[in-house]
Amino acid sequence: MAATGVVTLNANVTGGLDGSRAFGPITVKTTSAVTQTLSVSLSIGANTITLPSGTTACVLIPPNGANPVPNPAFSGTLTLKGVSGDTGIAISNTYPTMLSWDTSPSSIVINSTATGTLSAWMM
């Protein structure tokens, strides 16, 4: 029996110039979910995270994130990279980042400027 998975994103903004606004829900669903969580010890430089075949979504909990415990001593920057030489996309060292694919890559690369621990939840 295949595992099913759902990731739901909701957001509410209050106190803005136009009052309050709600975004979502945005839902990512799969009937063939991968059930894997990785704890990734980040080294300085490129860190390759191998994704299980069939991964639909990956939630990255950075070192200063609240799960499993905050690591407020992490002062580095994190960059999601593609091919060698790519300047990449900066991602938060505090807030989660969700990646999703129609066809998953075999791996992702996170460049870090400091050592720390990142959690990767795969579905």
C-alpha cells in the first residue's frame, strides 16, 4: 500500500495598509509519498542532499528553525544551488523552505557559510 502525503500552506497578514489578507490554502498532495526525514550536518561549502526516488516535496528546516530545537548560534547563510558555478537562490536560516517537483531531481545542493544542522522532510 502506497503512503499518501499532504502539505498545506496558509498565511494571514494583519495590520497592513489594506487591512488583513489571507493567502491559501495551497495544497500539495501525492498518493505515492516518500516517508523520509534526514538530519543534514552542514559543512562550509556545498552540501549535497540525495533525494529518494519519487520525492514530490521537500521541506527544509534550517539550523535556526524551531524543529527539532533552535540553533540560534548559526550565523551562516544558506543558498540553494543548481549546477556548478550557479549563484543560487538565498534561503532563510530561520524559516522553512518548501520545494516541490513534478519530477524530482536526484539531489539538491545547499551551500552554507557555517556549520550547523538542517532537517529535510521528504514526501
